[in-house]
Amino acid sequence: MSGDTAREVVGEYQYGFHDPENATIRFDKGLSEQVVRDISELKNEPEWMTEVRIKAYRRFIEMPMPTWGNCDMLNQIDFDAVTYFLRSSKGTENNWDDVPDDIKNTFERLGIPEAEQKWLGGVTAQYESEAVYHSIREDLEEQGVLFLDMDSGLREYPEIVKKYFATVVPASDNKFSALNTAVWSGGSFIYVPKGVHVAMPVQAYFRINAKNMGQFERTLIIADEGSSINYVEGCTAPTYSTESLHSAVVELVAMDGAKIRYSTVQNWSANVYNLVTKRGIAYANATIEWVDGNIGSKLTMKYPSVLLKGEGSHAEVISVAYAGKGQHQDAGAKVHHLAPNTTSNILSKSISKNGGRSSYRGMLQVTPKAHGCRSKVVCDALLLDSDSQSDTYPTMEIGNSSADLEHEASVSKVSNDQLFYLMSRGHSEAEAMGLIVNGFFEPFTRELPMEYAVELNRLLELEMEGAIG
Amino acid sequence: MMQYPKIAIPPRSEHLWRYTPWKRIHPTKVEEMPNADHILFSSGEDSAMDDSDEIARSFIHSISSVCKLVALDDELQELDLRCSGHICAGEINVKSQGNSTLIVRISGDAGWTGIRLSGEVKGTLSVAVVNDLSGEGHLLRCEDWAVGRDSTLEFATLSAGGFLNKSDIRVNLTQTGSELRGGIASNGHNSRHDDHHIEITHKSKHTYSSLVMHAACDDSSHSVGTGLLTICEGAGGSDAGQVFRNLLLSEKARAEAIPELEVLADDVKAAHGAASAPVDVNQIHYLTSRGLSREEASALIVEGFLMDAFRHVKNQDVVATLRTRLLVHLECLISG
């Protein structure tokens, strides 16, 4: 199918360009135990990791599809039509000039090297299954901060990886975490030593280029006692008429007094299934923050979660979702208060337009031993036309009488008064709508690094074009 | 032909059956169809009801030998449902017009009670349902209400009796101008398990609903409040709100709230909220400093909290009945 026809199917998309595939290794489509073994062998992994992968593959085969979210869309996934491993370059380069030209061009079009020079502490660029470029500022390296792609992390620091891998998100958690554990490739590995504060954000950029590609990155971030880190990730893919699958697993471990902020701006093209499991464990007085923006993809099912395991720990989840034509953004947050005096805040905002569907699915649990917990959940949704849908599925399970929890949600359309006010000041209706939408998402964008916030606003403006009339 | 044996047992992943699965509320083994005594109704004419493809409704229909019609025309009627025996069941058809009031009291010492109610509302109907069953009884209650054009259903329920209760209440706002004002108060004590599932469906434009559920949970009781508020396509101009609040009075008490919202139309207002909190120690201190015992102070706070669930109910007969029953119930708990 030609690019134009594909665009007709999935709509206009800023990052919908693609480059010719220059794969050095490409597996045949489909998944089997042999494919899993081959991936592990190709990467020269230790035996224990091969065993973990094989066990996870068997779990994946046994486990049923989730019965919630969008079952119709989930059942359309043809696991045999997916390519599970594709290597595009000979290895991970530390020098931008050594990256193959076609891949370099892609990331330059996405603005990655420019951003790195200006405001990043480190960057990993993943193209298809593996990282193609990786760098970290020297001062951070000197402080003992480890920031590698996950494959290198396993190779160079196997003892740390073995200690934490799949402890936060076990393979048995759900069908897609089992799949990821079986075929994972790429992702980031970060270890921040005790008391080190990484002031500048570190970034990972994930790009799918090939058709019917499956990207299964695995990210593990460990912030040791009293340390802090701000991790930002962005995702894009070309516009094809056939579907791709992105099924990542992210595990965060915040030791006593540590702080991890994990920000995502997901802008996959509208033919990507984005089925991601993200979870963090916060020990005493630690903080985990998920800042999660979902703009693209066909179906997103993603519920960043935090296990508040240590007394005084805190979780913060801010998520926004934009569901356009043919899109279902099933996003939310899960916070489990397992220890006393833990606190959490969840803010979810969504917009549905042109028949899109956005859902908030959340879980707030307070266990019997978790005294003095406080939590607040706010969900706001805007519906921009009568063809769209917005749902809220919150769950609150309270097992301790001292818990103080609040949940509130509202769904509405854009107020005519607000539109009228802005138009009376000279804005066109489309501009007024864009301003209102940007304002609606402002609690999210203000938490992002400035460049990301500007980019997000621009993306939203593009998405909002034609929203009126 | 009975539907029940053909209906698949619902999985716990279904919202409705998550906390009180069908296996738990069924009086015997799920594949069995036990013999049941019939509920004694204080009034009503003999009537009949169709079977259903929903498992709980079909089960009650299959074991019931009595169905009563309660027709209301601009009047107040009290209906006592006396439940006794090992297992008992019954069905009620309610047809209302004009400005009517129906006060239903469910009492008795039956081991297991199944009640299925189907109601049609034209005009305004205010309903009070009081669950006053003895402390060991199990109750399965299924209600389906259809509210007609420019009609209002005021629905208030006080759930204080029984050991294991599951209520599945569905209200369809079928035509323009139909309205629901609902209030549910649940008082949990000992090991009581009280599960309310409320589905409100806005099927037509300019329909209105407000629902408040308050649950006070003491001892090792467990309250579950699940709601599904759906605004269908074409139901523009609708306004819907749901609030679930839990007051936790003891370390071992548990409460679950899942107020779900599905909106398929724009130009609507839909909001829901849920909150759980312990008793304010300042309120207890204030009341005890005025001479009340700790139990009395707590009961007074619980009374105020539970009665607040009926804040949208305008019919004072209904509110007064519920207040009286609640006070008696709280008094009994204090005096043991």
C-alpha cells in the first residue's frame, strides 16, 4: 500500500515519514520458543536471562487476553504477523557521527541531537529493537551514574540487573508483561548512586521504522538512597496501513528518600498498539512521579502504577490523553498504599474528538496496615463532538479506617461562554478552541521540560485543526 | 422454558460480580434450583413477570411462586414484605402515576431472600426501601425502573439488616425530561457485607440524575458501592451526578467504591465523586464534651452522615420514615 493510501487509512501524522529498511538482522515474523532463544543467543546473554525469557514465553502462551480495556481491538492483534527482532545498526554508538546516516537523518528530523546539546544530561536513541546511539554527560559519569541501554546494562552490570529485573513487574503480571519479558530488547538501564542528584533530565527516544514491527523495550531505573533523577521518553513511528506493536515494561525502584520522575510523551502513529506496563516501588520517604502524555497510537492501555511500600512515600501521577478518529486511549493510574502515612495525587485529563474514545481506569488501594494515608484523584474529560466517548472506571479499595481518600470526575463539552469570550477578543473559533485545550492540559505541560511542553502544545494544535465546523 | 440453567456463570472480572460473586450470593450450589417459600406481601394483586436473561433476575423468577402488582395513583402506600423460611423469594410489579409514595419494608428471619422488582413511573414516585432483615439473613435484590416522559423517581433506601446483601438496581431514564433523585444509606456492623450496584442509563436527551450513596462501616463490616452511569448517544443536554462516600469507623472495616462513567454524547454534564475518611475526632470530642458517651456521639455522627444521603429526596414522608428506622436501628446497636 502506498504512503498516501496509508495516510488515508490512519490519518495525517507529523512523524509519519519512514526510511528504507536497512536491517542487518531481521527475524521472520511470528513468535516461538526458538525465536526467544535466538534473541537471547544473539545478544550473548547469561543463561539465567535465557531461562527467564523462556519461562515468560510459556506464561505468555498460557495467559488469556485481558478482558477489559478494548477487547475488540486487542483481539485484532495478530501475534504471528509481528517481527520480534530487527537490528538496524552494528552496535550502540557513543559518537553521533558514527550512527548510520539513514538513522541519523531520522533522529535529526526529530530534533534529538539538538535537544541533547541544549538541555539533556544523557540520551539513548532506540531504533527498532536496539539502541543505536547512547551518550551521557561526563560529570554524571564521574559521579557514578550509570545510564546505558538495557542490553549493555545486562552485559556490564549483570549483578544489579539480576537483582532487580522483573521484581517490580513480574512476567506473570499480565499477558503483555510476559511477552515483553520473553522478547525484550533495548530500553534504558539507570542506576543513580546514593545522594546523587541528576539535575538535567536524561532522555530516551523510541522510534519504530519498519512495518509490522514489535518494539519491546525494557527499562529499569534504580535511584539509590537520597538520590534523584528525571527521565523523559518520546515515541514516534511511521504511518503504515498495517499495525505495529509496542509493548514495553518499565520498572522503577526508589530507595529511601529517593525521587524519580518519569515523563512520557507518546506520539505513536495511529496504527500502533501501545500496551505498556509501568510500575514503581517507593521505599520510605521516596517519591515516584509519572508524567504521562498519550497523543498517538491506535489503542493505548497504560496504567502507570506505584507501590508505596515505605512509610512516608509519595506517588504523583499526571496523565493526559487525546483520542482522535479511530483511537482508544485507555489510560489511568494505580496506587497501592502498603505502608503508613503514604500519600498520592492522581490527575487525569482527556479529550475525545472525531469519534475517539478516552477512558480513565484507576485503582486506589489502601491495605489494612497502611494507617494515615491520604489520596486525591481528579479526572476531567472534554468531549468535542457527539461521536466521541469518554469513560471513567475508578476503583477504590479501602482496608484501613484512617485513610482519607477523594475521587472526583467530570465530563463536559467546551463551554460556549469561554469560546465566546475568546472570540470577542479577536480569536477565530479554531484558535479559541486551541487555547482552551492547551489551558485544559496546562497542569500536565507545566510539569514537562520546556522543550517538550512547547512540542506538546504544537502537537495538540495540529491535532485540533479542523476540530471546529 | 426456564432461562437460568442456560445462563453462563458470570466471571468475577465483571464489574457487577467483582466483590460478591454469583457463587457467594446463590443460596445453595449454583447449578441447583432450590425450593423456596414465598414472601408474604401486605398488599398487592396477583400478577406475573417475564423471565430475564440476567442471571440473578432469572434465578429469582425461577424460584418465585408469587408476583404482586402494586398500582399507585396519586397515593401513599406502605408495603411490608415478610420473609421467612430457609429460602424465600417473590416478585413485585410497580406501576405508578400521579404524585405517589411507596414505602417498602423488608423484614423477617429468612435464611436467604430473593426479591425482584420492576417499576414503571409516570408522574412522580417517591420510594423508600428499608432492609430490616434479621442479622443472619442473606438478601439478593434486583430492581429495574423505567422512568417516563417528564417523570421523576425519588429513590431512597436504607440498608441496615441482613448479614450478606447484594442489590442490583437499574434505572432507565427513557424519555425526555425523566429524572432520578437517589439516595442510599448503608450501615455496616459486625461482619455485615453490603454490596450495592447501581446502573443509571440516560437514554434520551434532557434527562437528569443524581445519586448519593453513603456507607458507614463499623467492626469488620464490608461495604461495596459500584455504579455505572451511562449517557447514551443522542442523550444530549443530560445532567448526571454520582457521589459515593464511606465513613470508616473501625480498623477492620473495609469499603470499596467504583463509580464508573460512560459518556457517549456531548453537550452533557456528568460528574462523579468518591471519598473515604475516618470519623473526625474533633466531632467526637465536641459531642463527648457535651455529655454524650463515645458510642452515642459516634451514633449521632453516623445518623447525620447516613441521613445526608437523602439530601436530594424532597418527599418528607419518605425521609421521616427512613430517619425513624435508622434511629431505631442505631438505638438497638447501642443498647446491644
